[in-house]
Amino acid sequence: MTEIDQRVPAPVQPPFRSFTGVIGSAIFVSRWLQAPLYLGLIVAQAVYVVVFWKELIHLAKDFNHLDEASVMLIVLGLVDVVMIANLLIMVIIGGYETFVSRIRMDTHPDKPEWLSHVNPNVLKVKLAMSIIGISSIHLLKSFINAENLSPETLKWQTIIHMAFIASAIGLAYVDWISARVAAINNH
């Protein structure tokens, strides 16, 4: 017998297995459809950089003509833009890393600390906390500018803010329970 004749023939795959393999591969590859979404968020972040600089230039040019409350409102607006930019970074990097592909920044000196242990639950809690921070800034701006807003508006902004806080507490609790169950199952 020749060497070719002595080889074991490859097992024949039933047609349904190759079909399910193609479907599974297509589903797995479909995660790359999210990549343009993350690139779009990078564009949105660039827009926020422009908004930030426009507001900062406005503050620098007109600070002699602004009262303390107006300066505070502009500064809170700047903080708000920064917090939204931070939220975008968490969504872009964390979402891409979690749902699309590894970024492979393990040896990079500027690797964000939170990226080493990011998973969907951690990302949800971090996003919820960022949303609470952003909502807090908006609520503070509203209270500073209360004389120009109706009591009904302030009431609903406060209720919505409290709903964000309750949601974040619920997410953190679910994450805590999940971690406890995982720890019990690993022992």
C-alpha cells in the first residue's frame, strides 16, 4: 500500500452539521456589524469636543459680563460634556472589547484599569453610575436655574434622577448576587 492509501479518510459531515456550522459562523461574524456603531460614537465624541471648546471660549471671552450663577452654569455644562465623553469612552472601548473583539492593550502603559475586568455586568453598572453623574449635573444646573423653571419640571427631573439611582442600585445588586452565585459554584 502506498502512503496515501494508508491514511484514514476524514469523517463525512452530515449536511445539517455543515449548514448549522455556517449559520453559527455567520452569527459569530455578525458581531462585526457593531464596529461601525462604535466608530460612529467616536465621531459623536469629536462633536462633544467641539461643543466643549465652544463653551470654554464663550466662558473665557465673556467672563467679565457674567454673574456667578451664569459662570457656574457654564462650568457645570463643561463638566457635563466631559462626563458624557467619559461615558462614550466606556461604551466604545468596553462595548467593543466585550462584544466585538479584544483590543489587546495588555502591555500598553495607558490601558484603563477597568478594562482588565470588563464584562457586560461591570459595564452596565459603570454606565449606570455615569448616567447618575450626568443626571446629577443636569439636576444641579436646574436647581441653580430654578427661578426660570416650573416646579413641575423640577419635580419630574428629581423623580427621573431617583429612578436612575434606583436602577443603578438594582443593577449593582444583581451583579453582586451573580458574583456570589459564581463564587459558590466555583467552590
